[in-house]
Amino acid sequence: MNRSFEYTSALEYRLRAANAELKAFKSGDKYVQMEQTRMKEVRALERQIAVLKKELADSRSHMVTIRNQWFEIFEQVQKECDRKLAEARKELERMEKRALKAERQRDDALTKVTEQRHELYKIKTELEDEKEKNRKLTAQINRDYENSSIPSSKSVNHKKIRNSREKSGKKPGGQPGHKGYVRKKQEPTRPPVKLPPPPEVLNDPDFKKTSKAITKQLINIRMLMDVVEYQADVYYNSKTGEHIHAEFPEGVVDDVNYGGSIRAFLFLLNNDCCISIDKSRRFLSDLTGGKLNISKGMINKLCRSFAEKTEPERKKLFADMLLSPVMHVDCTNARVNGESAYVFVCATPDGKVLYSASEKKGHEGVKGTVAENYQGILVHDHEATFYHYGTNHQECLAHVLRYLKDSMANEPDRTWNSQMYALIQEMIHYRNSIEGSGLPDQEAVSGFEKRYCEILLKAKEEYEYIPPGKYYRDGYNLYRRMDTFMENHLLFLHDPRVPATNNEAERLLRNYKRKQAQAVSFRSESSIDDLCRCMSMLVLMREDEEKNLFDRVSDIFGYRKPMD
């Protein structure tokens, strides 16, 4: 109802307005009002037209004035242009004569420049040749333990290894909340020493003894000679004249015999600790107060004796290593009677090691080693010979990082080497982060391979733009090698059993290098072969932490406990 009322009211208002307007038209007032409005607008427009006509007349008058001024200026410019044109023609004639003279001088100068250019090209060629020689020599001088295989102890350019760790502000030693590591208490070898109570306890009856006791140990070692003398009565047969006595124990042959513990002590000093025979003799003599003076010949024979006694263990070790899925292999230089020789090492990730010596390095050197008939994955340092053995290969990336660092130092104008260095470090870090957690992520591995290829493409472009020199080509050769053997550089990303470096073999060869530094040169091939066989057994024995190395070597040399 309210809406109908409002709508009706609106219609009535509109009707009233319409009737009022109709009434105004009928009366004529509306027409008069409209006519007056129109006349006002017409008069306003006429005034505007008059103003515009006046402005148009002024503009035309100004334009005529400007045009006249322009004609006057143009005539002046034209005269000036004609004058300068005449001067230019005269100058042109003079310049033509000068140009002819200059051309004659130029021809003479070109002849001289051509001769100088040939001479300069010759000098630049010689200079570039000297620069390449200098770069090669500089690269050799700058090689140290960081960018080559030179040990840090023998590096001429020994750099101080900086500590890149930031100070934490903590005190040295154990930190709160961390597990503490204390000295291990040993089994007492004599009855405990009971300390008397302090005087305060004796003088004050208020002190009562508790059930607690504090124990502290003082550990020393001492050298004691253990001499067992065997006596056998001699019996005489009056009829036959025969003399007879009881048989002595095995190994007791001479009047004075040295047991397995002494032999093991001298053997380990000379061959494992790389102490000379003279120093080993003197050290044992000093420990025993001069009572034991072992001959050099006896100490020299210990290595061969140990090698012969452990031959069965090495044969079993050889067979076990053939079954390993991954094996490290490497070789190093040796000296036998002043001539070159080589020591090979084969090692499996589980700690099995075999050393061998050879006069030659290539396939002749591999003969007789585990690598000759091995059918697994070999990890090595890009030795071409080793690519003929095994079923697959992983190159040592530690060597690649050294070569890249060498290229960065001697080819600073190239960028691929630093990019590849960072990528290899990242790949090794990724592999170490997933150690023991299963197979690597294929998507991540594909990303690494893609970046690897992109960097090699960058290296190709750089070497095509600026070719490598005639003398220093190490960086270029490394690029070609990483391109050709890409699969062997990235195998460790696909197979979790394969390590990224050949550090295992490198560390094992240092054992021989230490002996080589002490011995300088071996007298015969058999002596270096005996050493290799002994080193193999010592590494194997150390893997068994439950048994004492000295006791095991003593048993092999025939140590016997004294009889009661």
C-alpha cells in the first residue's frame, strides 16, 4: 500500500509540472523567454567574430612584414654563401695540390711501414714465444702441494695453511653439554697403594669414613729383559762313545738366540717406523743398558723372514681382493741399486691392501698384481695403462682439482677453470652429504651433468677464441681429457660404492715413500719386493683392532713364553 501511494504521488507531481509547462506554451510566455535567450547568444557570437576578424587582419599584416624581412635576410645570406663558396673553391684547388704531394709521401711511408711491420711481426712472434716459455717455467716454479702431487714436506713454495675458521669466543677444551673424552684407565699391574687419611681426619672424631673412594692411576712403562736359559745334561755311552742330550725347543739353536719379541721390535722399527738399522740397534742397546747389541745382518734379514712366513695370508688376501666391486690402484717411483723402479699398490675400500714392486711401469708392471685379472671398477689417477683393466673406471678428482688450480694460476684470462673447480667441489660435497643414505637423486645428478657439459662448452669457446700456447698447454689438455673421459669423471655420482678420489691409494703409497726417503736406494729387487710384501701384511694387521700388532708380529717370528 505504501509503494502504491508513493508511486501515485509521484505521478501527480509530474502531471502538475507538465500542465504548468503546457500552460506557459499556450500563453506564449515561454516563446518570449526562449527568443530573448537566443538573441543574447547571437549578440555574444557576433562580438567574438568581430574580435577574431581584427586578430586575423593583424596577423596578415605581421606576416607581410616578416616575409619582407626574410627576403632581405635571404639576399644577405646568399651573398655570403657565394663569397664562401668562392673561397672554398680556391681552398679546394690548394688542397688538391697538397693531397697529390701527400700521396707521394704516403707511398714512401707505406713502403717503410711495410718493412717495419714485417720486422715488428717477427719481434712479436719471438716475444710471444718467450712469453709462453716464461709461462711454462712460471707454472713449474709455482707448483706446490696445493696444485700438484708434490708432498707438502718437499714443496719449495711451502705456503702457510691459514685457519679460515672464525673465533667463537668459547674457551679451549670441552664445551658444556658435549660428551667428554677422558683418559682410559688401565688394568693395575700391582696391588693398589692405599693412601693414609689426612691429619684432619685423625685429629677430629667428627669425620666418618664413607663408602666412596677416589682412584687415580699413574702409568709408566719399563724395559725388562726376559732371558730363559735352557740346560740339558749330556750323557756318555761308555760302549759306543756316543754323547747325547735332550732336544732344545724349536728356534733354540745357537748359544744365544733372540726371541720373537726382539725380532718384532727391530722389524717394526726398521720397516714400519722407517728407522735405519744403525739407529734401531742403538735404540735397543740404550733400552737394555748396552746388554743387547744385535748385528746388522740379523736386522736386515727380518724383512725377508716376515715376508716368507706370511705368504699364505697374502695369497688369501689376493683372492679376496679380486671379489671386491671397487678397487684403488696407483704406482710411484722407486730406486733399486741406483736405477729406476716402480711400486704398485692395490687397495679395496674395506682395508685390504697389496703392494708389489716392478722394474717397469706399464703393462709389465701390472703383471702379477690384483689389477691384472680384476673385473670390477678401478679408481686411479688417469693412468692410461689402467684403462685396459677392470670393467669401469673412476678418475681421481683430487688430481683434477689440483690441475684446475694450476690452470687458474697460469691462465687467469680464462673462466672455465674456476667454474669447473667450484662445480667439482659442489659435486663431491653433495656425494659426501648422501653417504650411506642410498642412491643419489637422478634429477640432481642430471643437473650436475648438464652444468659439466656447459662448462666444457665454455672452455671450447675460450680456447677457440684464444688458442693455447705452444709451451703451456696443461689447461687445454685438461679440458680435452675431461671432455673425452666425462663418464669416468662422473661415475661416482651414479654408483654409491665408487669414491670420488684415489686418496686411499695415495695415502698407502706414502708408507713406501717414507721408507724410500730413509733408505734412499735399495740394494736389490728382492729387498724392495720383501718390503712390499711386509707392508701389505702390516696394513692388514692394523685393520684388526682387537689384536695387538706387536703381539701378532711376535707370534709370526716365533715368540714363546718362558717355561715355568
